[in-house]
Amino acid sequence: MTTQVKTVTVDGGIEVFYREAAPAGAGNVSTILLLHGFPSSSFQYRNLIPGSRTNTELWLPIFPVSDLLSTIGAFVDALGLEKFAIYIFDYGAPTGLRLALDRPSSVTAIITQNGNAYEEGLGGFWDAIKKYWVDSSQENRDSLRYLMTFDTTKSQYVTGASDPSAIPPETYHLDYYLMTRANNVEIQLDIFFDYRTNVALYPAFQTYFRLMKPPTLAVWGKHDPIFIPPGAEAFKRDNPKAEVKLIDAGHFALESNLDEISNDIVTGVRNYIVVALTDRLQISDLQVDVTGCRHRSRTLHTSCPLGKSSNKSYSSTSTTPSMSSRLAPTIRQGILNLPGTTFEAKLTVERLLEEDRKRHHCFYGKVGFHNHLSHHVLAAYDLGAPAQLLQKIYDKNAKSLSPIHTIDRRSGLEEEQNVSITPQNWKQFLGQEKYYANYVEFFATVIASIGAGETLERYIFSPGANGNESYMLFRFVGGATSSDSNRIRCRIWNDAMVAQALAQTAVHQPFLPEIFNLNIEGYSLLSILQQTYDSPIMKPVMPYDPDAFISARFKDACHDGRPEEIRRLSALWQVDVTRGREGLDEKVEELLWTTTRSSRARGGAGGSLAWTSSSCTF
């Protein structure tokens, strides 16, 4: 394998130095980015490169410490890397994991060698630094200067090594030489202070592990006093499939256990990484050289996307996000100036929706209100709510909901139904709320097999789903009066929510299905409105107490021949499908003008426009 020295200018005009090592005639290979830590440079991986026994390409870049995430992202883009695993160590861990949050679909696997993401992994080395996080006084800052001395630099290499005399002295001599360059100690002290923002991100990293479950190999020097073994074991807590291996080494384990780690990486590439890739295999070594950069900055990341931590006083107090998000907000910036969404918020929403699906019934309360928890959470997410607020919204709304196995809303009685719903018997339990959980499981299985679209076609719109009084389409739209909750679930999220919508449909009552049997030529909405007011049966048009429960309003609105009259009037409005798009556009225009006229007529003093929730949806 031949190594070449190269540079590339990335977005922002930063020139990045890197070493590229590519095997001759490399075939299909995968990419691994190796991220080094304090106080090392690309020299750290000098022996791992030729020791790799896979088809590899290696990149060893050196770039500024200012905004490592944006620089590393720009470097990855410049080299055209779309899929890659990451090898994370020391400072390289939060940098690589921030990249994983920013580009979750790009990171195919994680190899962590003493690269921490858990507070229990912070050893005694961090005690004085934590004090600095709480109080950034000059006294506390000065107390950390010993960390940049020769003795401390050497100790990071030899402490915990099975044979300290076998550690090449050029390693810590080179690191200390680079440390002594002008202003570098001050830069390192700034980075120590800013590291608190990485600790504040640990919960987001852990949520990423838990939900995304990237293939993970943790090879950990068990005698490391900086990042201690509990930090390695913790990976299995959020990702049970993670492989954890504690080795007889210290912090810089590559200097003493090179062959062992190389073998583990090769095994990891074969067992985990290659199967996750669709393009070339290459092993890339991405170096964040915090001691030898061309451009200097007094800050690393001075803000934390999470804002203040709820339980740690050393978290960042800035509210300006330093982590960009590749998840565009649904409401485009400039129309409404909203903060936008983050990947952490997305992970939180997905977790909360999953909890809602597993724990809560679709109805609650004695009168059978619909569970709108998912709508509250999704609306807040769309408006840019952070993860903490999303959790609060969930917790508040969940207090009033019924458990998923509720069989009697009035008494709160719960009982799991030992019934397996299948494609053969699924109609037997329609309209029975106690089978909601069974229907959720059934429709989730069907969707996983044939997809959401085909499931909706088969179980909502097909003649087979609506014959013999099954009325699935009418249950779906809730007759003339139901809320939009099941339709909203189908519109705005994922397969799990479609399963919930179908389950809610199945246990819903088909309220007045005959109203929707429309087969006659249509009239305009305004003429239908006039006929509604002229009809003696429909007087008064609103024959109910507006403060009454919704069930009482339904009852009062649908007696004394009103259902039949509503059916007749509803049948007057038709879309001429034989005219194709022209016929549809004409009716859409009619809806818009009718809504506008209705809203304008409801305006207050001075003719102001009063838009209401009654404006039509279609």
C-alpha cells in the first residue's frame, strides 16, 4: 500500500492536508474514517495503515479546530464519500458522533477505541476539567495547564500499557513538540472548556444508538484513566448488538496492541461493515489535527444544540445551535420564521410515537374522545420544538389517555385479549374497542408484508372491505361526523401510524354509512347551501347546544329525518371524473371560493376576515 500526501480546499476556503493510502487494484471495499484525539496528530495511525489487511484507501487530513463538524463534513463532501464507517478515539468520538447525527444515513458502522459517549465513561482525568466547566475563572483555567506538559503527555501513552518501555518515545515527544508552538496551549484550554457541549450531547448520541442501532465494535484499553471501561460497556445498554472488547492497554492502545486491534477491525469490516454498503470498500483515516492546523480559533463549539442540560450545571448555556440539521422543516423558512427541526428532535418524535403506539388506546374518557397525542407532538416538531419540549408535551397529554388494553372506558378496566387477528377472521371483531391492540398488531404485520399503500387499498377501499356491513371506508371517514384523527395518521408519518389509523378504523362505529352512497349529478356548493337553509327538515340548521358533548350534538343533529335529508343534500355535490383533471380543478376552485365567501361573511367589525376551523378540508 502506497501513501501519498495531498491537500484539498473545502467549502469555506480551508485547505485540508491529508495522506491517502490506496491498495493496488482495489476491488469492492468499504470506507472507514478514523478520527484521532488529544494531543495527537495523523502520526497516531502510522502503523495501523500498513497493518490493515483489507482492500483500503486511507485519508489522513489535518484541519482547523474551529467548527470541526462543518470542516469534517466539507472534507467528506470534497472526497465524495457517501457511505462510511467511523473509527472514533478521544476527541474524535464526539466529532464523529456529531457527524452521525448530522448524516445518519451515511454512517454505516462505528468502531470506538476509547471513544466515549457516556458520563460513566469519564475517568478521574476529567475532575478538574468539570470544575472548569462550572466556573471558567482564570484560576480554574490555569489549573489545567499541567495537562499540556511533557510529563502529562508522556503519561497518556505509558499509563496502563502492559510494557511501558515498549511505547516508542517519538510519539509523546512529537506531540509535546507540537504542543509548544505559539498559542497552542491556549487553544487546547479553550477546547477543554468547550468539551462540555459534547457531554451535553451524550443523551442525543445514546438516542441515536438506541434507535438507529449502527453496527458497533468497542475496543477499549481497560487501564485508560481518561475514558474508563464503564463507558465501553454502556454501548450495549442502548445497542444490545454492540460488541465490546476490553484489552490489556491504556489510552493510546494502538501503540501497544496494534495487531490485536487490527485483527478486530478486519473482523469488524467483514462481519459488520461490508454488508451495510452498496458501493466501494475502502478504509479512510480522517485526522483532526488539533495541534498542527493552518488556521487557529479560540473556540471549538461554543454552543450546544441541546441548550442547557436538565441535570448538569456544566452544560452550554448558549441557545444557538452549532450542529446543522439535514432535516428540512416542513414549513419553509421565510414564510414563518421558525427554528427548524434537528435530528435529535426527530429521534425523540420517533421514540414518543412508538411509545404512544405501544401504550395507549385510540379512545379515552367516558364519552370516547380520540387520542390526539401524536398530532400534538408532530405539530410541535414541525414548528421546531426541541426534544425536551416534545417530551413535556407527550408527558402532559399521556396523563389523560387510556391504556392500550382498556376494555371499559367508564370503569378503566383493562384486560389483554388473547386473540390473534388474521386475514381470515379480521372482520369478526370490527367495532369492538377492546380489540384495538390486536388490530394494531395485525395491521402492522400486514403493512410489513405488503406495504402501507396496498394495505389501505385492500382493507379500506376494496369491495371486500365494505361488503356484508363491514363498512371499512365509512369507519375510516367516520360517517358524517368523526374527527380527522385516523386520516391525519395516514397522511403525515410512517407505517406504524398507518397501522394505528387502520386499527382505530376497525374499532370505530360506521356512523350513518348510507350518507356516502353518492351516484347522481352534482350541483354547486352555494346552491346546495341554499337548499339546506330552505329545507324544512333542516330547520334549525344547528339544532344542538354548542356547549354539549360532541356525542349529544351528533344525536341532536341526526333525528327526525335529518340523516336522509343530509344524504340527499350531500349527494348533490359531485366531481365529474369523466372530465379528468379539468373536472377536479373546477370543483377545487369551487371549494376555495365557497370557503372564502363563507369566511368573509363571518368577518367581524370593519369587515375583517375570520378564518375558522370549519373551512373545508378535502
